Amino acid sequence: MLLVAAWLIASAVRAHFIDVHVVKKYLFSHLILSGVRNTLIVSVLAQVAGIVLGVVLAVMRISKNPVLRAVSAFYVWFFRGTPVLVQLFFWFNGVPLVFKHFTIAVPFTHTVLYTTPMVKFMTPFMAALLGLGLNEGAYMAEIVRAGFLAVPDGQTDAAQALGLTGGQTIRRVVLPQAMRVIIPPTGNEFISMLKTSSLATVVTYGELLNRASSIYSANLQIVPLLVVASLWYLLMTTVSSVGQHYLERHYGRGYRR
């Protein structure tokens, strides 16, 4: 493996496939660092939105109410069955055509709290956040549901015997035990989110790949700028993997591997 890796690196160097000087020049440039910051912001917020939405949908999916189960199942089916790229285009290009204004009003009254044209509300950041966050919610719903189902039924029966309500049972008994099962795939989802956020370049959001492409479209140094972006993605995913490891170890206390 080491010999193959050395051969590939040597071949790339001999062919001048990568200009190391260009990589060093732009690795810490202002545009690239701003792209890294934007990537982290949209990835973290979209993942948080996906986790919150996933918990709600998972609770709906295991509910005894058939309407809640059907709504949750339809949501998961739709958002998992359509590409993220299409969803991003829909939010950025489709929604402003359908809805002319974004308005927040008091229900059943004529009191308007906030209103603005949809083209101003649906910024590239908002489109990226909605597209990534709502899509992630569908995947997190199945991850959280699997964690809930991994908790023995006896735990729920014991909580009910102690007089805990349904919400208290989920918050205090089921969810803490399900975290051992939920954390590993959630960590994988966040690592995937860091890379999937590069799709937001199609809605002109200034994330890492968008910043790199704006530079190489001017100087035509395509491969070195892609290497710069890849190095930053590797760094972000590596740090996330370390954090995932410690979270898994924390919630896996008391269980044998």
C-alpha cells in the first residue's frame, strides 16, 4: 500500500499535476477561510435542524396515532427519495415564484408581525439551510427511530408504572439509552453534511467549494484550488471524527464492545 501511494505521489509530481506553490499560496487565503467558515456555519445549523426535526418525526412514527405515523412516513419517503440538489434548486428558484411574500401573522387575525418579499427572504444561505436541514431531518428520523426501537419495551413499561408521562418517558428514559445507538450514525451524517454542503454552490452560497471555484475561474489553477478545498474538508471531517469518538465513548459507558 505504501509503495502504491509513493508511486502515485511521485507520478503526480513528475507530471506537475499539482502545483505545490499555488496550494501554499491559497491554503490560508481570505476567500478560502471565509468559505470554511460558511461551510461550518451552514453544516452545523442544518445538522441541528435535522436532529430536532428527526426526533419529532421519530416520535410521530412510533406514535399510536395513524395520522401522525402517515405524515412522518410521507415526509421521510419524499425527502429521502428526491436528490438534495433538486431540493436546493426548488427552495432557491421555485419557492420565490410560487410565494411572492414571506409573512408572519397572528393566526385568525389580520395582525401582521413581519412581512418581506420572498426573493429577499430566500437568500442563498436560507435556501442552503432549508434544503440541507429538511433533507437531513428525513435521515435523522430513521436513525432516531432505530435508537428508540433498540431500547427494551420493559424500560417504557417501568417508566409508566412509576407514573411518568409519555413525554417524560421519552426524555428521561428512552432517549438517554437510545443515544448509544443514535450517536455513531449521527456523527457519520454530520461528516457527510460537511461534504454535502458543497452542493450549496449551485445556489451561489459562498461555502468552501464556491470560494475555491471563484478563484480558479480567474486564474485557471483548477486542480491546485480543488486540492486546497479537499485539504480543508479532510481537516474538518477529521476533527469531527475525533469528536464523534469521544461522544460514542461517553454514551457507551457500561456496555461491552
